[in-house]
Amino acid sequence: MSSFSIYNSLLSMRIMKTPRYFSIALILSLGITTFAWLSPEAMMPTRRSLTTIEMGLPLSRQEQKDYKIITCSSSNELADAISGYVMDTDIVAELGSQLREVSTQICETCKAAVLVDIIRKFPKTVVGGQKRTHAMRLNNTTPFYPDKATFIEIPSLECWRQAFFEGCAQDTGYDVLILDVNAIVGNDLEWTSLSLVQQFEFQNQIARKQSTRLNVKPLLVLVKSMGLNQWASRLVHARKWKGQPDVASSTHIVAAVGVHEYRGTIPCTVQTDDAVLEVGCHLGTTTSIIESRAAYSIGVDIGPKIIREAQDRHPEVFFRVGNAWKTAGLLRIQQEYFTGARIKAEKERKIGFDVVYVDVGGLSGSDGLLEAISLVSSLWHALEPRCIVIKSLCMQRLSSKLIPYWKSQKDYQHRMRND
């Protein structure tokens, strides 16, 4: 009800029909309106209705504090994610544009887009009744969404900077990056994709500093990559790790920061029959704590002097000099442990480890992300653990940025049930 209608209602009352009460009616009407405007219901933000495609997505992009990377395992997932995440005010960059369903969804949803792909040759031959171009970029003879999109061909992947930031959107920056490296190079290069995302974000920040746009949102990245989607599904922030994985029968990587958080994962990670390895054990304190909970633990560090000190402090634990990246050497250390312990049962002599803890110098800070990923990948494939816990700020930051599309749907459904 407006102030005017409340005022008229008060005047219609008999007590308000004298001139002396005109001012009282006006004050009361304004007061009632102000109270209604300040009420909790009125102050709640209006929630826009969600389409069926948007089901499973976060309620608002405004909740973003930093740029996020949503990983998709297929073109269909990518198109669905675009429908739910991209807004009609967004300026979008697509690298690996095929001018098909994904590109169409971008142009149907956004304000403007720059679509980039490499120069291609389109064969005219027909194989099995179907043109060989059916899996390639659409060879349009007419402009693709000319009112919204700018399509650019580049000679190679390395030329993406010039396409996106020299001329196009160089003074505005982008709100969303859509990335499909597989469409360009013919293979799923997950770490090339991640490196491209990091470089794009840096260039985009420079462009945005020159922009006069208001209320600019953090960059959102939607990437199609099976490999990166696997990592996003396995990588967990230590504070969210409860020992119960979201995906069964797969190695999970837990990223911790600081000794307290690193050791705090032990109770919910290490089981009584586990074989546990710590690489970068230093003076052996963490390995000793693990030893008290596991079937056995082995501590490895690259420095002979520090290993001797660790063995003196914790004689009950098996310590050896070893290199974290030389995984064959780590397995030989395990065989040496078996020989010394006289373990004969085949079950107890299992090759590899159930859990691996990693505290390697140079990887615990904000730098060295690709090195940390390389090390974790080596340990993951060679030792086949159930879980890897790494003390690394750069890995924990990555765990906060990487979100698999399926998990965003699951989290949204959980939030909707609790609303």
C-alpha cells in the first residue's frame, strides 16, 4: 500500500475529518510506509525464477568473490552450463569455437562474444555417405550471429592473445571464458588448458583496469576437459575433507595449508590397516603420528642429515633418503622395509601405498602449482593410493577455483532442499 492510499484511508475515518488532524494523518501514513519498506520481507532481495536448464546451478553469479573454473566432461554439459551461468549482460570469449551448439548457446545468451578458432582446411570428400567435415567446425558461408559475435581465425593456438586483446574488448575485458583446447589440438591437454586460463585471467585484469564498465563481475571460466574434470572431482579443500569421498573408487587429493591443517587430516584419512608414505618428512613428527594410527608408515626426505636426525628422534619409524619425483625409488624403499620387517603375508606386502602425505619444500607456498600437479600425478599413477594429502597453498587455491559441473548441480539441489 502506498503512502497516498494510507493517507486517504485515514482521512476517510470520522476522527480525521477536521483540519487539525490532517498533519497527523500524513505523519502516520509516512511512518507506516517506512516501516513496511524496512521490514525483513521487503528488504529481502527478489530471487529470479530459474529455468529448468538452470536447475543445479548457483543462485547468483554475484556470490563469486574470485574467478571460478567450471569443468565439463562433454559439449552437452558445456552448453547446459552456458545456459545457466552466462547472463545477458556478459561479454564472452570462446577459444576453440566450432560455430555449432556451444557457440549458438553463447550467442543466444550473452550480450556480445568473440569466437576464436584456428585456420582450418575443409575437405570436400565424402566417407560412408557423410562429409568428413561433420566433426569439424561448421563451415558457414554466412556471418555467424553478426549482431553479437565476432569470429576470428588464428594460425596457431599461441596467437590467442592477439585475437582476444588486440582490438576486440581490449578496453572492456571479458566476463566469461569458454575454453575447448581439444577442439584446436585434437587432444585433451588439461594442463595446457589450466595454463591458458591463468594467462587469460592475467590479460583480462589488465584490460579491465582500462574499462569504464560498472559492477564488473569476477571472471567465470567454463572449460570442456575430461582430464581437468577428473581433477576437479578429486581435489578437495582440507577444511571440507571428512574422509568420505564424493566419487568412489578413485584417488582423492586433499590440499592443506600449514602444519596444523596438514596433520588434522590424519584422523579421518588414515585407517588401522593402511600403508602410509610421507615424502618430505623432515624431522619425522608427522610420520610418527601416522605410525601410531596405521599398519606402518615410511618417512622419506632428500637430505641424509635430516633423515638421520628423524631416525634418532623416532626409532620406531622407518626413514630413508629418497626423492619425491623418483617414484621407482620410493617403491624400492618399500621393498627394503618389507625385507627388514620380515613381512611374508602377501596381503601385507602390497606394492604401493594406501595414503601418501606430501610436504615438499617449494610447493607449500603460493608458487609452484604446475610442479605440485606434476608430483601429485606421478605419485597418483605410480603408487595408486586411495588418498594423497599435500601441504600446498597453491593447490588449495586451485581446489577453491575448480568446480566440476556435476558437483555444482548437486550443491544447488542441496541448497534448494534447505531453503
